[in-house]
Amino acid sequence: MKLRPQELKPSGPTGWRPGPILAIESSCDETAAAVLDPDGIVLSNIVFSQQAVHEKFGGVVPELAARAHLGRIDLVVSQALAQAKVARTALSAVAVTQGPGLVGALLVGVNYAKALGYGLGIPVVGINHLRGHIASAWLADPTFPLACVVLVVSGGHTHLYRREANGHCVLLGRTRDDAAGEAFDKGAQMLGLAYPGGPAIDRVARSGDPQAIAFPRFHRAKNSLEFSFSGLKTSLLYKLREMASPLTPGQMADLAAGYQEAIVQVLVTKALAALHQTNLSALAVVGGVSANSRLRAVLGEYAARGKLRLSLPPIEFCTDNAAMIASAGRQLLMSGERWSSDLAISPMEGLMNPNATRGVGGVNERKENAYL
């Protein structure tokens, strides 16, 4: 696998000597490590999923996630280095997710990275998890425009950003309650499907009719770029109460297809509205939900008609992975980012700093001051 992201030129000295970069991602329920070469080519991308640990609970249990990370992280890092054929002593830097995420899970990754960096005498850079997802758009398409609209649909995040050519990000809209990924998980749980809910609903919906059972779409004000999925979840609950149990396979497929269609159409409608309001024509959709086959099909149809320039990362870069963290880390190092030995986790950290401005979608925007 050799993918070359868009080149960035260094803007200042960092004490970093270009070389292979190791990245670690442990923000939630995947223990991941990856290695990028100095040119940004992905040499390895190892992901250990904790699905078997959490599926019986219907969601991620933070304490169990932290323990699983602790037991696996050294093995995953060793596998990434072995696959990349890079020795630890040849590494030039370590990039690690520092937030947002689960406290215990983040601590495992950050402390491992700091210990490794200290032992090798190389920089350790903390990466915002959302910044990592956004960076995956350029792993997938090296020529994708730097100025674009980005829809981040990952776990508890459903955010729309305007990414400027200089790397600044401006928040255009976000969910008011449940994120799309949470809506999929909760919907699957009500339908008695497996965890994680997104892939489960996607599979069942393929044999259903998305128009057979109507579900509400949240749009709010005409120009609003905010999302809401709590009403959709409630609608599914009421429909299930009205239907005889157990459901037939056809009913299950139609419910899954209609529920999925409601989520997908809202995501697509808001993303296209953001393009219109910002006068941009490039859209990147990143995060775990971007792996949804129906979402990819609908957006692909718009792109095929020349309506937009679209970046949808390959499936391996949609869910949480370390290649995206490595890409974001490389961009930061090349743009002049300095590292600190007292790197701390930021479990609740968003993508923005406190410098608020007014957004085109009617919500408060905040600008990110570093390269994405």
C-alpha cells in the first residue's frame, strides 16, 4: 500500500529531521499504529479492534477499553514497525492522539508515545482526533483541493467544517444531540442487530425498501447547517411499538433501509448546503460513518454528475486508524510544530480554539490556528 498525500512545505524550524513517523491511535476502542515514510507514503497501518470486548454490552465500556489498549499496544506497534520494515531507532518522530476520547484509553496511547519518544530522543506530537480524520482525505486523494468543506461523521461527532487553503478550519454546523454514528448504534440496538450498529444496519438495509417506511428528517431553519438525530431515534422506537413482534425479515430490512435513508439524506443535504453557502465545490467526508455504502452511493452520484469534487477515504481509513494520525502529525511537523515533553491528554478537546467568530450556517464558528 503506497499512498502519497499532498505535499506541504516546512514553514519553520522544529528540531525534526525528516524520517519515518510512527503514529498511535487509542482514543476509543481500536488500538492502532502506523508508519509513514518521510514523503508521507503509508508503510503500514495496523488496527486491533475491540469489537469482541464490547459487543455484548451494546457499546464501548471505557474501563475495558483502557485495559485492552494496555494489553495490546506494544504488540500493535511492533507489528506496524515490522510490516513497515523500520527499526525503532530509525524513527524520526511519534504522533499520538491526545483527544478527544476516553480518558483511560488516551492515557495508554499518550504515555506509551511519550516513553518511546523519550527513550529514542525524538519529538512526540499530540494530534486532535478530528484533525486526524480530516487528514485522511488527502491520504485517499493526494490532489484533493486544500480549500474544501469537510463533513466529519465519526463516533460521537457529526461536524461540518470549511477548511481553508492555509489549513485553518471553521465550524459551520454540528449535531444538537446524537451524532449520526450514535443514531446508527442506538437504532441497531432497538432492532436487535449487532454492535457496531452502522455496519449492521448497512448490511440489513441492502435488501430493504428505503421508501416503504417513512422517517422524519431534521432540517430546522432554511439556512441552518445543524444536525439532529434524536427525533429519528424516537420515531423508530414508536414504529417498533406499533408493529407486531417478532418482525419479519422484510419488515426488518425496510425499517433498517428507511432509518438509514433518513440519516444519509440529512447528511447529504447539509453537506451540499454548506458547499453552496461557502461557494466551494470540493467535499471531503471522513470518519466511520463515511464507510456507509448508501452514503457513498448517493454522494458518488452527485460527483459523477459533476456537481462536486469528492474525497471519500478507502474503508481502511474511515474508521479509527493510525495512518490518519501519522498524516496529520507529518503535516504539523512540516509546518513548524514544536513538541513538548509534558504532552497531556485532552479528552474533551474540540477542533477549535476559543477565538469565536460567526458562521455562515448561523452557529458560532471557531478557527483552528494550526495546519490540518
